[in-house]
Amino acid sequence: ATMVWLYFATICVLALWSLNEVRSPVPTIIGLALFAGVCVVLTTDVGATLSPRSTIISVAILPLIAALVSAQIVEPGGFGQWYMGSGTACLFYVSLRGRIGWAWIGFAILALTVVVWGYTTEGLLGSAAFLVAKQFPILVAGTLFAIGLRRTGESIRQVTVETSARAATEAGDIAASAERSRRLAELDAFATP
């Protein structure tokens, strides 16, 4: 949660710093407020796997932010396009929280939103495609990291189960041996005289 909020603070600084790249600061400020909402949803859902509600809210709001802010970009390529990186970072987090498929659905919708903006804005299709292409590897890395974490977690759980079973068997063997020794001692005390 701390990393999400540090990232949010960084994005706020960059977005506000680049207000000269947009026609009006209002959509950027609304976009930042919506992004804060996504961060709240992601950080207050404390389950090991992100809930369907939190996942859908995140996946739905991120393209909305992109549409809102991109529509008033004056200078493409700068920090005014913070919405693409922040959206990808949130989807990275969604994939880490066990919703890899949803993260990719969200990225597809976010990318489509940005490409449509580029297509409908004269001469910016290449800029939009480049913006999407820069973010694609980040989600690939997040997906691979999530898969690796899942496999590691499963391996740890398996080792824990095996260790617990082995410890229970050893404890049973020790208890049986102790009981056998006690009975032999009783038998020896009774039979020897």
C-alpha cells in the first residue's frame, strides 16, 4: 500500500508540473481525483486476491481517466500523458493481486482508448501507438512476476504441508517409542523380581 501511495504522490507532482501541456487543468485534476479513488480501492482491499468489485472498478476507471485527460492534450509525449503510465502501474498491481486476465483486459481497453484518441486527433496516431508500446513491457513484467510469485507461493505451501506431515509422523514415532520404553520399564519392574 505504501508503494501505491508513493507512486500516486509522484504522479500528482508530475501531472501538476505538466499542466502547461494541457488545454485546461480541470480534466487533469478530475483525473487525479479518480486515480486517487482507484488507489483507495486497490489499497483497502486486503485479501490475498483482489476482489471482483475492486478489480472491475479499477479496470473501468483507468480508461475513463485516459479519455478525460487525453482529449485535452496539447503537447503529446510529455508528463501530460501520465494517465497511461499510472494506469499500467495499477494494472501491474491488479495482476500481482491474482487478477492477471483482468489486468490484460484493462490494458487492452486502456490502450484502445489511447489509440482511438491518437486516431481521432490529427497526426497523433503514431504518438499514441508509441505511448502504448512503451507501457506494454511493464505489464508483461508484472504478469511474469505474478506468475512467479504464485508458483513460489504454491511451492512454499507444498513444502509446509510436507514438513508438517513429516513432523507429525516423527512426533508419533517418538511418542510410540516413549510409550514402548515406559511399558518395558513397567514390565521389567514387575517381572524381574
